[in-house]
Amino acid sequence: MSDTAIAIVGIGCRFPDAWTPEQFWSNIDGGVVSMRPLPDDLLRASGVDEATLQGEDYVKVGALLPGAAEFAAEFFGYTPREAELIDPQQRVFIEAAWEALERSGHGASMDRRTVGVFAGTGAGPYTAALFAAKAQAEGVAAAVGDLDLTLGGEVDFLPSRTAYKLGLRGPAVSVQTGCSSSLYALHYASLSLLAGECDIAIAGGSAVQEPLLGYRHKPGRALSEDGQCRSFDHRSSGTNHGSGVGVLVLRLLSDALADGDTVLAVLHGSAVGNDGSDKLGYVAPSTAGITRVVGKALQVAGLPGEKLRYVEAHGTATPLGDQVELAALTDAIRTTTDATGFCRLGSVMSNIGHTGPTAGIAGFIKAVNIARTGVLPPHPSFERPREPGVLAESPFTIATEPGRADGDCYVLVNSVGMGGSNAAAVLGPPPAPTRPAAPTGERVRLLLSARNRTELDALSRSLADHVASGEVAVADLAHTLRVGRRQFDERRLVVAEPGKLAAALRLPRPPLVKTLRSGSRRAAVVVAQDAVLPAGTLDLLRSALPADTVVAADLAAVPADRFLVLVGTGEAGANRYAFAADAADQRDEVEAALAEAWLHGVTVDWAKLAGDTGRRVPAPTYPFTRARYWALDRLSLAPDAAPRAAAPAVVAAAGDDEVTDALLGIWRTLFGKADIGLDETFGGLGGTSLLAMQLALEIQDRLGCPVNVHRAGGSRVTVRRLADLVHAHRDSSGAADAEMGDGLDQGDDQLVDADLGLSLGEVSATRSRGKDFLLTGATGYLGAFLLRELLARTKGRVYCLVRAEDEAAGLDRLRAAARKFVLPEPDADRVHVVPGDLADVAKVAALYRDGELERNVGHVLHCAAKVVFTEPYRTLREANVLPMADLLTWARGCGIRDFSYISTLAAASPAMGSANRYLETREQALDPEAGSYGVSKWVCERLLARAEEDGMRVRVFRPGLIMASSETGAGNDKDLIYFALISGLAIGAHPEDDRVLVMSPVDMVSKGVVDLALSGGAVGRAYHLVAERAISMRNLFLQLGNAGLATEPLPLAQWQERVRALALEKGNPILSAAALLELEGHDRDELAVQAGGWQPWLSRNGLDPQMTGAVLRRGIEYLARRDELVRDLVGHLVGGKGEN
């Protein structure tokens, strides 16, 4: 082993499409290209004016950095204002540096060892935009003299800011050599280690392009004509800006092996140098200059060129740059071999673009994975070389398929800085570990800590997934969490057998798990005079405890504030541990005592207990709680534009083209208003779901464009937005629908993350003795049926939270709902109305009858929700998520133990490895494509899971489509499925549509919910309240045919055209809705939903939720009696007469 070998022991990074090294490596191995088309709206928001945006020379392609606008400001001690003024290049680097140290197993070494920081970055577009805005508003002098802006964005402050926030006391060196900065940083970090200046070194670079996105292509310049970076390919025309942050943790190899670090790869040598003046110009590369540096790196590494199996080139994809670099690399290797084609060549720039000062470290991180695995990744976007003969005569091949190195895999990384500052590094595979692994026992003790309970729970979940992967040495994981992580006040001790560890982490409850918030505590060891301990036990215990630990024979002599380890005297308690002097495994007993002391805030030197065993292994890093800090949100980046905070003016009602004029005419007709502006919102004008359907139908009929109003923005859509969509549809020749996707709006993902950590308050120390139910949503469709079932199945009171001025008005609303849905009138003696809003539940409950709810309620049945698919998550969270958090906070504070929740199948997602079945499990992956409503319910389920950890008994019910009552036909008068059935009957035809639907009648859903909620076996479970067999629209019509309402089959497009024509003729919104069914409906011809949970209950009660023709007809007859629009279409078929 060379004395100069450097170990790479940790990596933190953020690259396009990748938050972690593993994700980055997976993308590289899969040939993923992250440069993709950028939407016009994003470019406009970034300050691109319309003329530039529409120019033929403007390239709308880029690689976005995930979470560029987010930062864990609170964690690192920054105020929101400070965070906004710090360039994201520096913010993301700080997070990546923390993660790199944790991944290395040296997260706690920030305090104990000398750690150096060597890093480079460039002038950030974000800071430039802030300076420009300041200069525009207050003048150039004010901008230049703004110290806060200077401190937040000056490139020289990146290493020192990182050292300050992470508490690092080694050298903090800013390296500025342009594109090669980060590989230069690696070189000098290595020299600092070899010189003994630091024990651990961090090296890296940072580049965040946002908000600088897109560019004007200029022939002959460095940027490509289409936004793609095709290194060494005959089509290459230049590079593209990319964003990326990469951080390496380095140690002397000998030190790393002695400490049991996980060595990812070994740096054998590096070199740097400049071209000098021997080249065509300052920005031109030099063959001789690159050759000298690459040759020097190989010489320092003591590696002949023929040993290389991969060269990670700079690879800017400019014709001159690639030609010069290929010649230089060839010349350097030709000093030791004339062989050809033995070494693969590639560049990460073909995957993520040119990341500027991060380019070298991005290539090096890619190379680490190649060296450690021997897997040679494909080079994407490659067809053939520009000069096939030159490549054929070189040592290199370029392959588009992955391969594997023969033998040890040595890799050379080359980085070329504009101006001639070149760097090269040689790395190879890691050696086998030399330090023994941590001893394994029957039980494993994991120590977790975080700043707060939310982040602690998130860490538990990520560790559970990590352990469940089966690739983890759990004893070494325990060692790493003890010696390799900084300790916080919110602490958790998990003690379980290895096979049960993941489950204990996922559901952290006693007795396997203890959670405690502790401050700093001191310890005392009380040893009874007659206690007999094996030799060395007490010494081992004392060696791991702080020097100020009191050791006494008399408990009375110990200060009262100490955590006690009692040996041979007393019993275990809240602040004491009874040491078993006769335990067979004394080392394990010492570990148990120390773990309890640590849980209570005592500092423990775990390295003393570990001795010479235990390896530091990679594990999930700290789950930062991030928020958006982006001062540009409040600024207008477009030239001569008003600040965004200003209210948009209503544009005169005149379009500048035929599309806009036509849309204005449609809006005027629908809303009956003559002065509609281009930027007035659909919701602001009073738009409804039915009007949205009519609007879409009119647009499709008059402009030939299938616009989905809901997906285009719902209540926020404007004439201008729709005009853009129509133009986009026409420009694409109809290749894609002019609509937005079903997923989350931009920025809503950050809201989801934040909402997962909403405070749920403290849990009451006493359990409520109440026996009565609190029901929410009782005036709604399902809620009214739930109230009926609660009154039928229980004997106590049912409290109903109702939006009403007083109890009498609320009771009137409950009675009206019962009449509407053909239900018995609620028993006024048992139904108690709680007037108020769910958003103010704590206040409402406190004012209601002097706290009666807190005394009497023992079970909450939460059904209230805003069930719409037309609004973004940020709107639905106000109606669904925040009230759920408030309700849980109140219930937990009252000691209410039982909680039943009406969720939705939209909150579930197809499970991996299960043939895409929707499994009936509590844990569900987030599926943003399910739409904002489903996401809001998914978040609510996650909040429930958190409450469950503290002892709440939870049941989750996920209905599908809730159909009319099988008993009376009472149904939802806004149900799209019934609208389709009614429309088909109106035209005498049904669509040949085999897309399937999952559903069940409302009466069976409500009965199932109440019965299962009352059963103890339902606690902790989720139920899919649907029929086990999905049914298609075609089969629904066939069932109606069996009930005497036969229709003829038509292809879907023809069926829709006939419905559309009748809708335009009659102006009936039911027909309008049905005509758009393809846009609103499901798109699966197979839908497998696991629904076995309630099958035993259905069997016991002789119920079958499968829809029959008789039930469907009953529902249509019910609607015809109540709705003139329905009677107008099918009254002659079902004999409906209006209700008085």
C-alpha cells in the first residue's frame, strides 16, 4: 500500500435527476440524458422576453437541478432573509458537504478531527439577478455597496462558509480555475492530507444555473445548436450549461483502513498545470498542455497507460475541444504503449451538460463508481466519431452499451479549464477492509437522533428501508450511527433482533423502541458494596462515560440531576438503569447501560466500547426539512416588466388573433358578461365544473382542440392560457393534447414535503374516557349515510361538526341531507350538532357546551373533504390536509384514542413487483400523477401514521367510485359515471369502451365503514371498499340492458361525437360532461385492486357490491325524479316525475 494513496470515503452530490450518488450512478449506467426541453412558462419566469423566446435561434433545452430553490435554513441556523440572499450554489454545497461527511461515517468528526475544505464555484446567475434588480431599483452604487448581497454570493466565501456552518477547523481554500476548479480542489486537498494539514479533506465544486435557463445559439460559439452535448460524436456542435454540486471526503488510505471506513476508490495520483502561451488563443485548449498534465498524473500514480480501462474526458463537445483533447490523451498514453482500443472513453457532459466549475468532480464521482464496480457505462448520444480514423488509431473505444473491465479497473479523469488550467487524476479500485466488522449478537441497538420528532421519524423510515434492502451489516450500521453521526436532542433507541429491525424502525413503539427528548445530562454509577462484577466490566463502563461521571457506593451521595447506572442496588426507572451484574454477556450489558444513558442525554464515547472492531458503512443521511428560499419569486426578471407582486391588470377584451377572439366570445357567452379580460380567471368569474365541461366542448367544436380545462389550471385558467394551449396544439399538429398533466403543479412538491412535517401537537398523558363518536362531513353524500349507520349500530351520542350559525341551523342541514338521500330523519335526541368549521376545530370544541366534546368523544370518524379534481394541491391542502392536522392535534391533546378516516383509492398507487396491483396496505408510495386530490389524501394518511406511532388506533377506508344506493337509488347528482349512462340512453347507444372502473354502492360503503370501525380487528388496517371485480363502461351499459334499458354499441369516438352534437344542440351540461369523458375518465383496460379486507364482512352480511342493472336503473330513476336536466334526456325511458 502506497504511503501517498488517498481514499475516497464519502460522497455528497446533487445533479440533474439525482439527489444522491446512487441515483447519479444509476443514471450514468442507464445512459440517462438529463438535457430536456424547457417549458415556455419556466423560461418566461426566468426572465426570457417573448421575442427571444419565440426566436428561431433560441434553444429551450436544459438540465434542471432538483431542489435548487430549497434549503434547510433552520437546520444551518439561517433566517429566511439570510437564506434568500445566499447563492444557491453555496446553500446546496453546504448540504452536500454535510451529507458527504455523514456518508463517510465521519459526521461526528466535524468536532473531533481537523477537516479541511477545498472547493470552487463560479459567479452565480442567482446573485447576478439580485444585483441587477438592486441596481435597477436603487442604482448601481447601492447594488455594489450592498454587503449582504456580496457576502451571500461572493465565490471566495464558499469554503469558509461551509467550514463555519459545519464547524470545520482545517484549511478552507477557494479554488478558481474555471471549468477545472473542482478537480484542482481535489488535487490540493490531497496535498494537504499528505502534508498533515488536516486529517480529513472535503473537495468539490458547485454550479447552479437557475435562473439562467435556455440561450441563443450563435454559430461557431461554444453552445450547441440544439441544447445537447454529444461529446466526440460527428454531430457535436457544442456544449450546454448544466447544474451540479459534488463533494468528496478524502483521507489517507492507511487512516481510512485503520478506522474501518468504507473506501469507495483510491486516488493514486493527480497533477495540475497550465498551457502557457503555446496555443492559438486564451480560450483555446492546447494539446501539449493537456498531454503534460495527463502524463504527470500517470507518473505520480506509478501507472502505465496500458493499465487504464476508462478515461473520463472533459468532453465539451465542441469540434475543436474534442479534437484537441483526444489527441492530447492519446499522446500521453502513447509514452508507454502503442496498443489501440483497449480503453473506453466517455464524458459525463453527454449526460448532464457542462457544469462549469463542478465539471471535474462530476466526472470524478462517475469514475469512482467505475473503479469500484468495474462496470463501464455507456456513452449516450453517440453514433460515430467525427474522425473515425483518429479514434481507431487511438487507445480508445467509445461504446453505447455497458461493459465490464477485465481485472482491476483504473480510471483517469481529465479536466480542462478555460484559460489553460488543466488537471488530471488517476484512481483505482478499493482494497479489502482490514478492520474487523462489529461483532453481531442476538439483538442490535440502533441510536438515532434528530432536531425534532418529525425529522427523527423521517430518519427512522429511511433507515427502515435501508435495513429492509438486505444488503446491510446491521452491527456495522449500529457502530456507524454511534461514532459517525452528530448527536441531537430528539433521541430514539431501537433494540431488536436483526430480522425485526426494519419493522421496529418503521413502527417505532415500545417495547422495542424508546423515544425521548433529552438535554445534556451527566451520569453517575452507583455500585453496591456487596456487588460482584467480572474483572474489567466497571472499567469498560467508566471509560465510555464522561470524566465528570460520579462513581459512588451510596445513592444519597449522588446529585439529583444525574442519570443513574445502578449496579447491585435499586430497580430500573425513568432516569436510571439497573445493571445486571450477573448477566452472561457483560459487554452487552455495558452496551445496554450506555445506550440508556445516551438516550437520556449523557455523552458516551462509543469508540471506547468498540475497541478495534466496527466498520463505518454508508447509511441514509439526515432528512433535512427544506423550504423554498428564492428571492427572485418577488422580482420580475423580464425586461421592463412590473414587479410580480403587483396585481395583474385586466387586459382589454380584445384578442390579437383569431384564437383569442374566439375564446373571448365563448367566455362571454358562457358567463353572460361582455367585458371579460384576457387574464381574468375562470374561478374568479364564477366558473363551475359543469361550465368547465361546456367550455371544453365549445373549444373542441369551434377550434378543434381537445383542451382539458381542469388540467390547464382549473379555477385559475384564463383566456390567455387557453389561447397558448390551442396554439401549442396547432403547432404540434395535434400530436399531443393541449393540456397539462395530472400531476402536481410546479412548487407543490415542496408544499407536500412541508405538510408531511406539520405539527400534530403533544399527546395527552391521560386517555379520554369518552365513548361517543364525532362525525365530520355528515351533510355530504357519504357522510349522510354514515350518520344513519352510526345511529343504527351504536347507542351513544353522535356529534356532527356542521358549518352552521347555530345548532338549530345545523340540524336543519342534516335533515335536508337525509331527505335528499331518502334516509330516516336523524334522531335529535342522539344527534348533537357542533356548529363550526373543521379548520377551527380546537376553538370550536372548546366553546361547545363548556368542553363537552373533550369529555364525551372517544372515536373520530373523519369523512369531510373537498372532493374536486380541478384544483392544485396548494388549494386542496387548505381544505383537506390542514384541517386533518388540526383535527389530529385536537384529538391527541384530548387523549382520544380511536380515529377512522375516509380516504380514497386515489391515495394509493400500483405496487412495484405486484403486477401493478393496488395493494390493501397502509404504506403507499406517493403517486403525484394521481392528481392533487389523491395527493392531499395521501398526505393525510401519512399524518395518521405519525399519530399512530403515539398510540392512536387508526383505521383507513379507501372507497373507489361511490355509486347510488342499492336500496333506494339515492345518488350523487354530480356523478360523471351516471352522466355518461344517462347520455348513452339519450342517444340510444353505448361506447365500446373497455376501460375499467372500481366502484361500490354508497349504502354498502357506509355500512362497511361503521361496522369495521367498531371492530377491534380493523385497527391499523386499510380497507379498499370496492368490488373485487372491476367493470368497464361497456359492461355497465350491458347491465342496464338487462334491466330493460338497451342501447346499441358504437366506437368510442363516434359515441362521443353523437353525444357532443346533442350537447351543442340542447346546451345540456350533462351531455357536455359525457362528451368529455375520455379526458376525465380512467385510461386502464386492466385495473387490479386488492379488496379482500372487507370480503368476510360482506359474506357475513350477504352483500355483494358488484353493480347490477337493477341498481344502476334505480340510480337513474332517482336522478330523473330530482333533476329536470335528467328528465329532459331520459324521463320518457324511466318514467321520472319531478319531486315537489
